[in-house]
Amino acid sequence: MDLNLKSKLAVITGGSVGIGLAVAKGFAAEGARILITARGRDRVEAEVAQIRANYGVETRGVAADVATAEGCNAVIAAAAAMGGADILINNAGTGSNETIAEADDAKWQYYWDLHVMAAVRLGRGLVPQMKAHGGGVILHNASICAVQPLWYEPIYNTTKAALMMFSKTLANEVVGDNIRVNTVNPGLVLTPDWIKTARQIAGEDGWEAHLQGVANEAGGMKRFATPEELANFFVFMSSDKASYSTGSTYFVDGGWLRTV
């Protein structure tokens, strides 16, 4: 299936590890040009070199913290230097662990900046580039927790729900410019963070059983997705094959969602 992504510029935040890196490789396999961003310069540069070597596509990276205005501006400028973005994958984010009673204002503000304001700032900066190309695609990586919250991360739940609403309102604003905007709500995805936490909780001999217990409790398929499984969905949704989809939220959760 030709997804017509060859030579398109895909900008992926949080693109040096986990879901973001898998998405970057998925686009590269389709011949797209890649711009990845993450905070760690060494890892960004290493993954850029690997993508170039393995897929033979133009790939650049920028070390930037998209939770800040300065970081977002750096990404926008890097995309402009590559001719302008065609696709934006707002993927940067991380889980939280707190109670509402104990979490201070600074923690709330950090997650708001990372999950919401990054999407706002990058949308503001990259939409004009997409307009100049005659259209584009923006996908927001939110979470099943945006609608089915976990008790131990109220800040994550709240900011991901806000991201989902921002995505819908942005979609309405740019639909006339041939820019499609959608949200993806993943469930359990086997990222390095999940493995690291499981090892901390259950040790080297018990972490796999711990994760299987998490998957069993979630129900549905009772397993974690690979980052590549999720990446396939992002790549498809960015292609012409999904040309009539905008303003929607898609759950890629193996059946974990308990509502219709």
C-alpha cells in the first residue's frame, strides 16, 4: 500500500525513545524525511545517525525541551530550515504519580506545559508551514487516561484530557486549510519507562510477570502493545489513506477501554 509519504517532513517530539522513536522509524520506512526532538542531545544524535544509516532518508534532530517556549521555537525553526513541516506528531510526555492533596503548583504547571502548551505552541508555529504546502497532518498522542483515569496520576489524567479537547478545537480551526488534526489514545504500550518501573517494583527476575499482571488487570487482549504496533497507526493516520478523518479521537488500547 502506497501511503504517499515519500519526502514529506514529519516532526516527532519525544522522538529519541519508545513510541516516538518507533513512529520516526515508521515514517522513515515510508520514505518520509524526519525531524526528531528530545531533551537529550547525545541520544537524539545517535538515533538520527541510526535512522539515516538504516533507511537512507534525510533525518535531523534538535535537542530541545518542548515544555518551554524556547524549546518549541527551536523545533519550529529546525522544521523551517528543512523546508517546512508536513506532519507533526505531538508525542512528548510522561506519566505522573501524586495525589491532588500533595501535588504542588509547580508540578501541575510542568505537566500543563509539557502536554498542552507544547501542542499549542508547536501548532501555532507549524500550521503556517503546512498551509504553505497546501495542507498537513497533526496527531496528538494523548492516553486512554484522558477518559478512563488512573487513580495515582491525576495530573496526567487532567492534562491529557485537555490535550484531547485542544486537538478537537484545533481541528475545527484548520479544517478549511486542508490540515487534519486527530488524537490517538493508547493503552498499554511496552516502553522503556514501563520496563524500568517494573524492574524497580519486582526486580530483574519478576518484572515480566509484574507487567503481565498489569495487562491481565486491564483486560481486553491482556498484553502490552509494542511501540511499533502503535507507530503503524500513527503512520497510517498521517497518510492519504485516512484523508476523511479529522477532529476525532482513536483508542488503540487492546480493548482496555470499558465504555463505548
